[in-house]
Amino acid sequence: MIRENEIIPAPSQRMTVIDALRGFALLGVILMHMLDHFGYATGNMPDTAFSTRWDGVVQWFTNTMIRGKFISIFSFLFGLSFYIQMDRASKKGVDFRKRFLWRMLLLFFIGLVGTAFAYVDILTIYAVFGVVLVFLFPLKNWVLMVLVCLLLTGVPNWFIVGFDNTRFDDVIIEQPSATVSGDIPERPAGNTSPESRTFFQSAKENLTVKTLDKLKFQFMYSNTGYMILALFIMGFIVGRLRFFEHVHARKKKNVRLFFLFLLGSFAIFMAIKFMPDVPSNLSRLGVEGDTIPFNTLLISALSTIGTVTLSATLAMGFITLYQVDSIRKYLNLLTPYGRMGLTNYEMQNMTGAILFSAWGFGSVFGNMGAAALFALGLIIYTWQIILSRYWVKSFLYGPLEWLWRSGTYLKWQPFKRAQKRQFIFAIKK
């Protein structure tokens, strides 16, 4: 509990840690997508990914610590943002649900544009799940938590593959090794075909064949899609509990949460490690005509929960470090980046398409090893940080954030900062 004489940070101050955390999440997103070539099958990645010791180390690190974890944080923050918008509107006596549905429709179209560049763009799925959140809004927290448990344990997926012992019609996606719940993998059966040499050919394939493959992976061959929805709901619940409103006054509790999530992640990892060795790739089981072992479904569920607990460990570790004065001034460099999260996310996808597509420079960057791609991802991310920092000094929102906000209210919103404020704007250390 917060004592009456304790000072609760102003809303603008509380938002900085959320923005910084969103910027941190997008670091992992770009690093993972760089190694996945943003979904493009150009170059000779399978032959060169482990060509050096460093490539092997980087590949292991990203599969273990990054894949699925940072996109989980990003998804959680979307659900949190949903609550913040609803809460702010309710305090003004406004029912924001209809406006939010319209907002999700706009996000869906933004996601379609992003998908045209890179099929790994996930905003269309976010938009659909955002609509689901609106209908879940009236439910009690305990009901939502039951729903979260069902989603994380993969119960919806059980009804798709768990009780159907027939052969799948075809194999769609090979899930990346060492993961069961992760980011969208890089190589579906609908890989960029030799004739997809132009942007429009590539965009058509991304919006049709690859999108269908992505959905099958998310909701049939893994629990990933259900995990994302669960994270949306969890973000909403955490918002209701007003965790971030009091986060600065609960430093010791944050440290305890960090170690609790860390311990839980380790326990789940050990449980999976000592379980009987069974095939974990549902798509391969289907193409071989095998039945689906219960242990496979159990390992899939545990892996999903482990992804969430490890994501929470990373998030709480970041929040704990953010509360250290000497470190916060450096982590605040990510605040402008996170404030422009939508713009920076789509910039990542467009940049990745240019680097790895057949109509771009795929023949060059597609042959780079994992270590080189990891370093290149850090360079792009750093450059985006610099651009974001200078942008927010002159503008209130990122370009896409401004367009999305203006479309939401069907009225052009203020964009450029007042001249007199440009000289005093700074992120408080």
C-alpha cells in the first residue's frame, strides 16, 4: 500500500517508464527480425547462419533470450495502452469503446500497408485482438484471468490439433528450433518465389499466401496467437490494478517480482528439460501422419508460459534498473523511441524489406551471417533512437501516431510543438 504522505509521480512522469519499456521491446523485435530476414527467403541463410563461432553464439542467444520475449512485452503494452485510453476517457465521462473500435479499423489498414512490405508485421492481428478487448472490457478481473490461463495453456489449440488424429492437409511452417512459442518464423511454404522480383509482386504474396501461412502458424501449429491475446488481456488487467501508477514507490516489490519471474522461468525450463523427448513440431507431426502426443501439447503449453514468465523477467529487470537514478538517465534515451513506437515499428519493417527482399538488396544482405545481422540491427536501432530524440523535440507525435490520432477523431490534431517550448523540452533525468 502507498502511504498518504508518499508522492505518486505525475501521469506524464509515469508514462516515461512505459515509453522506455516499449522502446526496449522494439530492440528485441528488430534483432529477431533481422536474423529472420524479415520473412524474406533471399540469400543463403541456412548455409551461412552458423559459419562462424560468433554466428552460432548469436543465434543461440537470440533463440533463447529474444525470440518471442520482446514481442510479448510489446503485446502486453498494447493491452496496457488500451486500459489507459479507456481510463482517461472514463474520467472525462466519455465512453471510448466505439471510438476505439474505429481506431482498431485504422490500425488494421496501417497493418496491411506494413504487411505489404514484410509479412511478419503483426499489426493486423493486434487490431483484431483490440476489438476482442473491447468486448472483454466489462468482465471482472478473475474472469479475465481464467481466460488468460486457458489461452496460455493452449486450450483453443487442443481443439484444433489435440483431438484430431488425422493427417494435416499440408505442412505450412517449420517452427524455428529451440522454440515453441516465438516470433513469426522466417520461412513459410509461401516463400518469395523467383518471379517475385518487384515490390508489387512481393506485396501481393505477403498479403495473400504468406498472411495465410502466418495465421496457420499463429493459431494451428503453435500457441503464439493465443499467447498474444493473453498478453493483451494481462496488460489490461495490470492497468486496472494501476501497477504503473505506483511503480516508482514499490522498488523492493519490483525486485521481488523480478526474482519471482526468474525463478518461475527456470522451473519451467527444468520441467521441460526432464520431460520425455517427444516431437514438438505440430506441422511435422501432421505431415508424417502421426497422432499428437499429449506430452507435445503439454510441452507447448509450458513453453508458452515460460515465454511469458521470461518476458516478465526482462520487463521487471528493465523497470528495476529504470528506478536507479544513475541508470535511468541512460534508459530514458529509449523514451522518445517508445513514444514513437508505431512509426519505428513500421520503419523497421520497411527497412527490413529493402534490405532482404528480391526487389531490394536481398542478394547482398541475405548472405550475411547471424553476428553481422545482429550488429546491423543494433546500428539501425541506434539510428532510430537518434532520429526519434530529435523528432520529439519539434513534434508532439511520430508521423504515424499523428495520422492515427487524427483519423481516430476525424480531425487534424496538433502536430508541431510550440516554438517557445522547443527550448525547454528535455527528458528529466
